[in-house]
Amino acid sequence: MQTLETQTTAFDIDRIRADFPALHQTIYDGRPLVYLDNAASAQKPQAVIDRLTRYYTWEHSNVHRGVHLLSQRATDAYEAARARIARFINAAHAHEIIYTRGTSESINLVATSFGHSRIGAGDEVVISAMEHHSNIVPWQMVCQEKGARLRVIPVNDRGELRLDAYDDLLNDRTKIVALVHVSNSLGTVNPVRRVIEAAHARGIPVLLDGAQAVQHMPVDVQALDCDFYCFSGHKIFGPTGIGILYGKEALLNALPPYQGGGDMIETVSFAGTTYDGLPHKFEAGTPHIAGAVGLAVALEYLDEIGLDAIAAYEHDLLAYAHERLQTIDGLRLIGTAAEKASVASFLLEDANPYDTGKILDELGIAVRTGHHCTMPLMNQFGIPGTVRASFALYNTRDDVDALVEGLHTVRRRLGTIRQRGRANAQPAAAPVDDVPSIAERRQEIVEEFDLFDDVNDKRDYLMELGEAMPDLDDAYRTEQNRIHGCLSMVWLHTEARHGRVYFQADSNAMITKGMIALLVRLLNGQPPEAILAEDLDAFMADVDIPHMISAQRKNGLGAMIKRVKLDALALAHS
Ligand code: 7TS
């Protein structure tokens, strides 16, 4: 038997890294990129990039319809890819592989097609508390439409399925079990064989969401005996816009088509249509041919290295990451299941994940922050989200060390910003009548920001202003005072005194708090009409805010500006 050591030696990490050009770029001021957002999407090996170029250069035409050479080439490549993908997960037949746009579409296909034909009023669909929204919402939609019920397998505090509760959930009304193989936000590897056996004992089919599994461990759909298996090309080093639905032949044959159109029919007349057989019945319209061809090359690439060797290497890397992360004071790992793959999710003291992620980004380290499309799971842990480092076969201990160093920097930076902010903390604005005009305040604030050349220094200063803002009274942290549309929690309390408007605000993310503090500082004590007349978008642009925040935060900024104006409008008319 091979030992881990010999496997790791055979696993040539330098050669693997050399295959991925994106990893060798520097970002911002020449910082090497440390890419730890693989669960969101993985980088592409040169072989995949070259194959796409070759396909589009020499082989492209539409599939399944031409008599000419290029159409034949495209069809051959497209169908050869299907056979290659079938081999990768050991499907019994190539026609059990259905091309989709990704995991989300694969699940929607089954939820729609299976749901419409097999789920009725009073039936039940079983999912788990750790599902990605992609494996919740499509089932919710079907249940709503059919009057069926969604049942949820609970998860314990380590992020493991409660199998005892699962067994109790199964009954004669259960029509399907849909479960994530590996959790994207916790990294938990679920005991899918055990889950499938229990369902099959009652004749219930099982769908597995393998979006975070196939790139990390060997998957054999026949050995698992799952009925459906879904994954995305882009997370397994292939192109975006291509995904796979595997289904057992007999089940797929029995299901109605998902979408109608060209390429999925046998005959069409206005009296009616007969459908083509598998797999075409489920592939209406011109497919993502290049995506399929590129995906097959990505899988070939992984098979050459060996999924067992990849799993062993990544297991060792994750153990190292856990060990190193736990040396950081105040770091709390979220997701501590006994079986995990490639995801380290955590919170750093009371720092908002977004603030942590933004500073890591400045340092060249790409992670994801937030709820990771698993809001019910985050609610169970009582947190808004996490910082998530997710590893791929090309990551190294050096990447982990860079992350740990980066987190020490984050702690220091946030600590300094808090201290400086608090040292400058302002008392709540007293209601005086001779406040400077908005124009004067605006000038003063813009000049302060102009002192910094570097956008990162400006962002630190913004956070300091947030920390210096007077505290918001707990009584004002109400649902009514929440500003919705922001990724973090923001409260704004507004009141009028002597015909002038006074704001108090807070947020649980420092960058967001900085932005609302800017608005409060600019507008506090002004008459509502002056607030309504002010171009606040232009003000934010003048202090360079759009360069300090991500695109998603811009929506939040818009929501804050809108709220300030609406509150001023209400007071102007009161
Ligand atoms: N299921 C799981 C378990 C996932 O992690 C994702 C994407 C999906 C389904 C949806 O895949 P898609 O390719 O159809 O979008 N997960 C993530 C993530 O964790 N960060 O960004 C996307």
C-alpha cells in the first residue's frame, strides 16, 4: 500500500502550479496572488485554455445537425467529452450524463421534471440544514406549487448531519432526498452512502449536490448508488457555463423533458411532439459545446494526477491550515466536523467578515466572505457569515502561511483603527443653530481624505471615522431603523429638533459604519431642505468611496443615501 508520504512525493506541486497561469500573476503593487477562493470558482490549467482555443480555432460549428466536416468535428468532440465525463464519475452509460449550465441548473432540472411528475399534495422532500440555496430554493418552489412539504435534516454544532433525526424524517410521503455531498461553507463531507442506503431501503431516490466534492475526492456514482449527481465545470478547473447532471438511465427515461426546443425532439407537428431519447431529451437548444470539450480536458488532467493523491494532499493541507489558524488569538473556526474537505471557515474576534476580507484582498489574498449562499446554516450558528478560505490541489503551505500572516495584519490594522477612532470619538451632536453649512462640512471632509494618496489609507481613515461616531442608543436598534439592502447590519435613527435633522447610526461592519458616519457628519444639524438638495452620490465620489468598496457594497451605499433622503423628506413635511 502507498503511504501518504510516497503519495505526496509523487504529487509534484511545482509542476501542478506551473500548469495554472493565473496563479503566477501579481496584483495591486506587485503582490503575488494567493488564491483561496476555489469553492467559488477554480483557476484553469493551460491544457483547458489551449483546448478551448483549438476548439474555437479549428473545430467549431453547431452539433448534431450538419452534414459538413466542422459540424462533424464539433459533434465528435462534444460527444467524446460526454463519454470522458461519464468515465470520470464511473457512470454506466454516457447518455446518463446531461449537460447543463451548472449545479444550479442541474438541480432545477430535477426539481422541475421530477417535481412535476412525481411530487403531489402532502408529499415530502428531504434536504439538510447545510444546503446551498441552489439545493433549497428549487425544492421550495416545487413544494409551494404542489402543496408538498420541505423537511430539513438538522446539523449539530460541529456542522455534521444528525443522522438519527434523518432516519426519523423518512416516511411513506418522502418522495426524494436531496443532499449536499461536501458543504461549501463548512467543508463537512457527508456520509452519503449511509444516507442513500436508508433512503433506498424505503424506495426513495437520492440526489447529491457534488459541486464541492468532485474536485477533491474520487466519486463513483455506481458505487454510491445515488440516483442523481450534480456538479459545475467551473469549480473543477473547467469552463464556466457548463455543468453536469448524472441520472440513472431508468429514472431519466421516465422523467418528462425540462425545456422544449431544438435538438431534443424526434418529430414535431402542430398536433404534438415526440421527444428524442437520452441524453438529448434534456438538452434543448444549442449547447455550450466548448464548455463540454474544455470540461473533459479538466477531468482528464485530474485523472492523470489521481483523485486519491489529490485528496491525500489536500487533507494534509487542510489539517495544516486548521492547526495554524488556531494559533491566532480570537479566531473561531466554524465547521469542525470529523470529516472535512478543503474549506476553512472562520471568524476573527468580532471583526465583520467583510472588513477582514477587504484587508486580506489588499494583501493579495483572495477569500470569500459572507453567508456563502447558505443563509439558514449561518442563522443556525447565529452569525451573519464567515471568512472562508477554500483550497484546491494547487495551494500550498506557503499559501496557508500567507493567510495566517495576513490575519495577524488584519487584527493589528483593525485594532489600530479602533483605537484611533475611539480617541477621536465625538459626543452626540448638540442641537445648536449655528452649525456650518453642508458646503463647508463637505469641503472639510474632502480635504481630510485628500491628505491620503493611497486608497487603502483612505479606507482605514473611513473606518476610523466610523469608530469615532457617537454610539447608537440600544433603544434605536430596531427593525424600523434597519437599512435594508446592505450586506451588513446598518441602523439609522433620525429625529428633528428645532427644524433641524439629527441622525444616529451604527453598523456591524467597520467599512459600512464609516460610510454611514460620513453621511451623519455631513448632514447632522441641517434643515431637511438642505439635505434634500445635496447631491450625496457626488459627495461620496469626491472622497473616493466608490474605489474603496466592492460592487455589492455600492448597492448598500445607495440604500443608505436613499434612506437619509427619505427621512429628511418625511421631516420636511412634518
Ligand atoms: N451547490 C454547492 C454546494 C455550491 O457550493 C454551489 C456554488 C452551488 C451548488 C451552485 O453552483 P453553480 O455553479 O450553479 O453556481 N457555491 C459557491 C460558493 O460557495 N461560493 O460561490 C459559489
